[in-house]
Amino acid sequence: MFVRLVYESFRRQKRRKLLAGAAITLGVTVATAMIAVATDIGDKINRELRTIGANLVITPQEDSLDVEIGGVNLKPPTDGEFLDEADLPKIRGTFWRNNITGFAPMLPVTVALEQNGKKQDVPLVGTYFVKRLTFGKEEFTTGVRSTHPWWKVSGAWPEDSSRDVLLGERLARRLAIKTGDDVTLSGRRLRVAGILSTGGAEDGQIVAPLGLAQEILGKPGAVRRVYVSALTKPEDAFARRDPKSMSGPIYDRWYCSPYPQSIAYQLQEAIPHSHAEQIRQVAQNEGAVLTRIEGLIFLITLAALLASALAVSAAMATAIFERRAEVGLMKALGAGRGAVASIFFAEAALLALAGGVVGFAAGGLLARQIGHAIFNSQIAIQPVLLPVILAIAVMVTFAGSAAAIRRAVGLDPVFALRGEL
């Protein structure tokens, strides 16, 4: 009898049930898409944010030591220490090597530029453009073209083994030098392969292959700093803890989390006599962007489910109003409040499960469209998400139906059979 009552309800109130089912399906579709995007968004947004530039920097350990007594800096006036270029491939040997998307060493040098019989000092920076390196049996490519993707070159990028250089656009304009011209730097005749535009200090500098800068400086293998681009997670209170104060399990958890601080700590371990730290303007802005996007996704999901619950509530209230005589008859024949409520909750559960399955499938398609449109990649829907979505659909449907069902079980059979409330 119970099954027949539920079946007759669906058969006789197809329109109401379709409206309620459509509301559930739409809400679940948006919730599925947003949950799928949220579970897969971290790495994708992080990779998009890598276009901001490197978020970690490695410098010689001596540069991080300030010796002051009575407000007087006693650090000796030297050119500073250098990192060893031969140690740089060890960056790929850290625990988080797969999170490191690239690195670029920098070596600033002051060179004498000769033009029209006159000499003037100009800044030059040596770096990798697209350098192929080896660590163990692994080969990988790195350089400023991956860590500084906003650098724009009018002309051609130099080869790392060439004698070509890039001229910053502001410096090129001041010296009236264009692509293809030759320049004399510290007695060396070099060709300008392209004009560099960055919107930063590099516009007034010369950018050359690292080997050429080391040759001019007279320090083979020297590197002044290394910019590292890594996929990280936003820092929290745990991330800011001092690893030296942690016990074994807590330290392992911190060490194996992709915080900027833990990756920097491992870079220090990999590169001898180095100091690594996050570039806070970049890393913290990334964390703020990720947090806000995740908050926005949560709000969109909540709004969709709330709208779905309200639509279900309206549909159920109308359906119960139309069936008030039926409810009054059941109660007059001895049906208790629980029996009446169970019929309506069974209908709501069937609607929720049907709408949940259809919404899960539609949400998967929507998530894929979002992935292709925004990230130009596919967002995968995990099958384990289906039970979660069905549970959400049931809870939303029950929440939307509860008020109408409570009113139904409280109807007086005398008034209900008359068609009154």
C-alpha cells in the first residue's frame, strides 16, 4: 500500500514533481561543478599565477647576515659571496622537485660600454634564457622564459651558448641602438639579438647569457641569486612555525607540505651555503587570490543549493495543499503523523536521488566546460564524489520539504476533508 501511494502521487502530480526535480537537478548541477572545480583548482590556479613570476629566491648565506653593534654595520665592504652554478641542478633533487616549474640564476655585473669613442658604465645581468640541465639521469629545461614569462622581446632570444645579448628598451632608446647592431662591452664585441621590455629595472639594463657575465666578472661558475618558481599552498599559522622547534611527526607534516617556507627550507638544504626565502609580495598575494576564489566558489554553491531548497519548498507546499483531502482521509482512517510524513519524505528522497544522478552527470559536463574555457585543460570528476552529491541532494530536498510536510501532518482531518486548512 505504501509503495502504491507513492507511485500514485508521482503518476497524478507529474508537473509538480517535474518542477521539484528540475530545481533539485539545477542546484545539484551547480554544486557538482563547483565542488569538482574546487578540488582541482589549486594546481591550475597556481600554474596560472606562476605568470606573476618567481615566488622564491636563493641568495648566498653570507648576504643574510647583518653584523651591527651600536647601530653600526660591521659587515665588511665586499662584493659579497656567490653561489656555485654547479649546485643549481640539485634544486631538482629536493622532495618538491615536481612542484618547481623553473628557476633562473642571476649575476649582475657593471660593464664598460664603448660608443662613438666614449665609454660609460652600464648594468648587465647574466642569466639562463632556455638552459638544458641534467640531474642524475633526469634532463630538464629552465630559465627566465619560464620564471619571467612577462618578459617581451622584439627580435630574437639569445642562445645560452652564444655571444648575443638583449638590450633593455629604455637603454636602447637612450643609446639609439636597435636589433642587429653590434655593441662593445668591456672590450668584447657582441650582437644585440633583441630589445627587451619588462616594465621593470631590466628596461635599463643589458641581459646576457650567464657564461658571458661570468667571463666579464672573471668568476667562472659564480651566481649571485637564483629565482625559483614553485607551486605552493597558501601559508597558515602552521606554515609559519619554526621547524627547529618541531617534534618528529609534526616536523614531517610541515616538511611534506608544499608551503613556501618548507620548499625554501629544502632549497637551503640542497644548495650549500645558501639562504632561501619566499618573495612575500608574490607568495602572499597568491594565497589571498586562492582563498578568495575558494570563498567565491563556496558562496556560489551555497546560493545554488539555497535556491534549490526554496524551489522545492514551494513545489512541495503547493502539492500538499492540493492533496489536503487525501491527507485528511489517511488520518481519518487511522494513519499516524509518522505514516503521513514517511510518504512525503519517501517522495522527496526519490526526487532527490533522481535529481542528484542527473545533476551529477550535468555537473560533470559543466565542470569540463569551465576547465576548457578558463584553464584550457580538463577537470576530472571523481566517481567517489557521487555519494557525496546524492547526500547533498537528499539533505537539500529534505530541508526544502520539511516545513510543508510538518504542516501536512498537522492538518485536522475534519477540516482537511472539507477542503479547508
